[in-house]
Amino acid sequence: MNEQEWKLKIPEMIMRYRQMEKAGLGLLLQEVKWQYADMAVGGDGGSLGFIPNDEEWLSAAKPPSCREHNYPLYPDHFFQEVCDLMSWPR
């Protein structure tokens, strides 16, 4: 994923998380905030907690991380920008 591609995703994520806030999904957002803060400093966002039911992961011995599964080519800077725009700690 090149810089232009991930930069275009930032407004999309901001809108999604703002909608979640308005819908009262703060508890779910707590996990997202933690994951983004972790990935903003080079972490993997923690274990996904399950093995996804798709070909890429079916033979996996353990669940992938949040980053491996959901954001495999996203740079740390993407998560830093989302955290900053959402006023989330990182």
C-alpha cells in the first residue's frame, strides 16, 4: 500500500469511528483505541482472538494479530494520524 492509498483511508476511518461514538459504541471503541495506540508505535494491535475463516488463515496455528489480518500494509504513521485526529492517546 502506498502513501496515497493509506492517506485516503484516514477520513473513512475517522467517519466510521465518529459514527460509532454517536451510536454509543464507546465500549467497542475502547479496544480500537488500544489497538491503534499500539500500532502507532509499531505494535501489532494484539491477537485477533480467533482464526479467520478464510484461506489465508485456515492453516494457521494461532490467531493472527489485528494488524496482520486487518491492516497488513499500513504504516505506523496511519495509526498515529487517526489517533491524533480522534484525539486518542498514543
